[in-house]
Amino acid sequence: MAERELKHLYPTLDMLAEALNLAGFPCRVLRDAGTRRFRGARRFSPGALPAPDIICVVDSRDAKAFRSVEHACVSASQIPGKGGCILCMNQSPDALLDALLEIFERCREMEARVDELIYRNADPRQLCELGAELMGNPICIHDDWFVMVARSSELAEIMPPDYVMSSSKEFIPRVIVEDFKNDGEYLETYVHRTAQIWNPGPQGPRCLYANLWDGSVYRGRLLVVEHRSSFRKLDYALTELLAQRALTLLNRLRSGQERDYRSMDDVVLDLLNGRRPEPQEEGQLLAMLGWRREEEMLCVRLEPQMQSESAVMDHALHSDLFQAFPQGYILFSGHQQCVLLNLERQKLTLPMLRHRLSPLCRDYCLYAGISSPVKGIGELDVAYLQSRVALEKAFRLRSERWSIPFSDCALEYMLDRTRESMPLRHLVAPELYQLIEHDRQRDTQYFETLRAFLLNERDIPRTAGALIIHRTTLLYRLRKLQAVASIDLDDPGKRLHLLVSLWILDHQA
């Protein structure tokens, strides 16, 4: 896709005002903010302004403290200044904030549903059907040859009789196309790069349209036909979003005619398996996701605890994952679901991630393997491997720990790799074998004393309590065992070797 910036369903001030009115909050735009788009709302607190693309809900008592010239606001009283402002008389700030948050959440849900289709490599017809559902009006896409690429099913009921079928494609007859070519007003519609209204007069219903621009090349048009619902201001933004996503689908269709078809899933699979895709494909993927190449990322792999032949469950889980991680990339391959998360966009910590995964693992009977964070898409193959290692451990444990992070099995993985070149028993600190033999011959307890001392991080009271012995007895044993095995417990490197050796002894088959 030639457009570098991914469009989002962010409303303008005008769109928000209309949505508030429709939600039962009478209001008017006191000062417009033009074409500026907003991605959220927040209650204004004096001295703490959010980002400029966050609209502020200002309490009447704080009106004098709101002095920003770049922030837009919503308030029940007139706010002085130059920034955009929506005036909602006799409304409480809390009620206004709740209404705005609901509007923004609805926008995010609509965008997520559209993008889910794109990520699943849907065809343009499915995009039209979803767009028609969201907008309440039929939708169609035609290319630069006036061939109708796709349409929602309802459009057939209102399509003029002049539209005919040819090779399973509807197209506008040449006689009508020739009329368009001679219509100066229609020719002007080709220059627009934002959604516009086309009113053909008595010839047909009004349409809201967005041109499909591939850089400087006109590729076609997406049209919304005003049939069941009157157009709302937010429909303009949604039409632009649908048009951009439609162009992505058309580019895929075109590329499939010229070479072997490669979906976005194919590009992601290349990255996950350490193969570098074409720079253009990588750029399209990043543009689609709105990610930058070097941002911190993470991979989660999920698999059912018991294999099933139910494709319905697989697709239901895929949909639920998309709802749980709307800004991630969800890949379904075989019986595994793979979730790629951009941590700089998601703002997720490991506990938050596991908390979000828990209900899905419970409801779908899944195990999940979670990678450590990696730096950029160039290291996604590392994250993919780590998530596989963690998932395999979850299956080995078969416990109530449904999700395992790689950090919990990194040591085991390192030692497994070492086992390939050297038996693990040769990595164990010889001092431990020496203490075990001394205990066997002299009936002492130096090995268990050292183990408890190291595992309790050299804390004397805790170690004595764990062994159920007196502090004096513990100190005596420590002096003796260091003398017997010549161990320097003040050396951090030696302590680390001893701890790893204890882990090996505990986990050897």
C-alpha cells in the first residue's frame, strides 16, 4: 500500500458533537477544530494537560484554569480561548466524559472489526458486507475501469436496471460512463482524497464516496449508497478507513495475478521463521499495523490442551483473541494461535498480559507460551522460538499454570543446549559431590545445609529456621563444610555455579 500512514477511525470535533446530540446530550460546536482528529477523552485537571489529540472535559469550576490554545474541550460552560470547543449546557462533566468514552470505544470496536477482516485476508465483498452493517447502507467498490469489484448483498435490490452482468462481474454500461466523462462536475470528483458526497440528482440516490488513491494513481472508488439511513458525520471517517483497507485488498488481488499470492500471514511467517521478506512486503505489514521496525515486541503461542477437529472453536478463539488484543497481529496456523504484540503500543506488563490470557486459557482449555520482549521485527524469530519453548514446558507440566513465560524456563533451555555437547553431570560443581560423599561416610548434613543456605540467599535466621536448627549449629556447619570442600561462599561466581549445579541435580532424569 503506497500510503505510509494507516488511517484510524478518529472523529473530528464536528463528528463528536453530532454523536453527542444523537446520544441525548444537546450541544453545539462553539469553536471548530477543523480537520483535527481525536483519539480519546479525559477529564481536565488544572496543571495536567493530556496529549493534544485527547479532548478535555472541563468542569465549569475549572473553566478559568483551562488556557490551552492547542487542546480542544467539551464543557457545560463557555471556555475562553482559541482551541476547539463543544458547548453542552446543563450537563455534568462525569456524564459528558462517559458519553465521549462510549463514542470512542464504539469507534475502536468498528475499526477493530474492519482490521480483523484485513488480517484474515478477507475478500473485498466481505469488507463491503461489514461496512454495510456498520453504516446501515449498501456499499460497493469499483475499479478505474468502472468494473464493480465487490458490493454488499443489499445493493442488488436497489441497483439500476442498466447495471448488467459480464463474466460474473457487474459493470456500469459504456453509455453511462460516456455521460460521466462529459460531466464536468463528476470529473472534479476524481481529485478528492477525503470522503465526499456525490448527488446524482434524479438519476439515483445520494452517495458518500472515497477515491482509492495508490500514491498518485487512481485505482477506483468506494461508494456508500444512502438507502436505509441518513449519512452521519462519522460516516465520512469510516468511509475513508474502509477505502484505505479496500485498497490493501485490491493490491493483494493485483499482486496475486502477477506472481504467487503472498498474504500478510505469509510475510509474518517469514519473519517468525528467520526469513527476510521483500522490503516492500515488510513496509506494507508495518504500515498496516501502524508499527515501527525497532519497537519492542513479544510473541505468545497458544494451543488447546486436547486436540480437537472443531474448526468452529478455532475461529471463535481467533475472534476472541482479536478482541482481547485489537492492536496485535493474530496468526492462526495448524492448531496454534500466535499473537504478536507491540509492547510500546500495547503498554502491557507480563502480569497484565497473563491476566488477560487467563480467561481465554480457562474457557478454551489452552496452554500459552510467552516469549521475552525482543527489539523489533528483526528478532521476531527469537520471540517465536522462545514462545514455543515455553509452550512445550506448559504441556510437559500439565498443571494449572496455563501460561508459562520463557524466563521461567530459560535456564532449562540453556542446559538442554549444553547437554548436546556434554553430559550435565560434568557441569555440576565438584564440591557438591565431595559434600555428598562426606555426608555418606561421616553421617553429616553438610550438603543439605549448603543447599538451604544458598536457597535462602545466605540469610542466617531463615536458613536456621528452614533446617530447624540453632543459629550456632548452622554457623558451625558452615565453617566445617567450607573447610571440607574448600568452598569460598563470598565469591559470587562460585555461588552462582553452586546454585546452577543444585538445579541440575534436582532436574536430572
